Amino acid sequence: YITVLKALEAKAVYSYSPGVVKCKIACTWEDLSGSIEIVEIKQPFEKCILSQRTYRDNYTPKKELSGSIMQAEKYIFHLSKWGVDGEKEILQKRQAELPPDFKIRITNPKALIILGRDNNFASDQLFDFEIIRRKYANMIDIITYDDLLRRFKNIVTMLSIK
């Protein structure tokens, strides 16, 4: 990623409300080609991902996780429907924050959700959480703060190998 746009307002073209309706996306990352990725950063609460009890032997998503997924899906929907007009409007309004000659592309945007902790999950909880993650993997990456720490540790380890 080469740039970050905070508080990006996307036009909600599919709205039944009168007038122009905008959804405010807290953070987006733009890659070298200009493609937008939505980033939702939530609190690192321990018990916000999965229910503590099972439903028919399954750990189900808690409100924080399912709400974050819905929020990201809606942002993806609105950005995708906004299309080329959105690319032009974002570029016009945010040009000063972007590198020279940079183009914004709304091409099948994805989302990244960072939330919660998984360090105290039992193996069956980890299994169910992985099923949830893979269900949305085509459009949303769901990672925990513990995932971030593990990835950072792995990067540091790999960089220190001679």
C-alpha cells in the first residue's frame, strides 16, 4: 500500500432517502495500482469474536464480528456501485493527499477487519473461526490482534535470519 485515505465519504447510490446519502469509511488503503481496500479497525476485546456457548455444536459469530462484516460488505457495495463516478470524485476531493498522477480505482474492493483476540480460543473455537474467515475470504480478510502479533514476530524472525 502506498497511501491511506481517512474518513473517505462514499456516495450511497442505492438509497431510498431523499437527497445525497454518504457513508463514511474510516480508513482506506490504496495500493500501487490505485485500488482501494477498506480497513476496519476495532478494539482488541477478548470476547467479541465468537459466542462462548455453542449452537448445535458450533461457535457462532458475536455481534461485534457480524456487525463489522456487515459494515464492510455495505462499504464494498456502495463503493462498487459508485464506480467510475466515485473514482473521479475521490480523486477530485483528495488529490492533495495522493502522489502526483495517481489514479484511484474502484475495482472489486476488498476489506480488512482487524478485531479481537484469539489467544484464549480452544481448538474447536479456532476451527469454527477459521470457517468463518474462509467464508468471507473472497472479499473480506478477518484478522485478530494476535494474528498481527504472530505475523510481526514471523517477519522479525525472517529478517534476522542470515
